[in-house]
Amino acid sequence: MQDQTEQAWCLTLLTNAVITWTTEYYGMAIGELRGQGRDVPDELLSYIAPGHRENINFFGFINVDIEAELAKLIGGWRPLRPATVTDAGTTFMLHP
């Protein structure tokens, strides 16, 4: 029983870390958009859920080239992906 409890705590910690990381990048992206003069209403932000996005894979394994990912860092952060603007508004490119 103790092994299951430890596994549950580890998964909880990992989930919280991923959600925190995603939330931080959302803040950077919104700051970038607002810095470009784009309207990002605060009311809209209440509908964003950092736990349900493509960067989180709940089912399976992800192979990561750690050295290549570390090489992309700028000041400790990964660069933001570019956004495109459509008639309906801003659409983030999920796969550059």
C-alpha cells in the first residue's frame, strides 16, 4: 500500500509541476501579445485550463532529446512559439 501512496504523491507532484510550467508560459505569451498591442481580455483568460493542452501527454511516453532542448533555452526559458492572426482572432501555432 505504501508503494501506491508514494506513486500517487509523485504523480501529484509531477502534475503540479507541469501545470505550473504551463501557466508560467501562458503568462509570458499573454504579456507578449499585449506588448504587441493585441487585445487579450482578462475575462477570456478565465476559460484557459493549463492542465489540458497538447504539451501534456497523459497516455504514454514522450521521447525527448534533452541536449537539443537545453540548446534552445534563452535565458533559462524556451522561446515562445509564434502566433498567427486570423479573422476570428489570434491562433497559436502548436507545431512550429
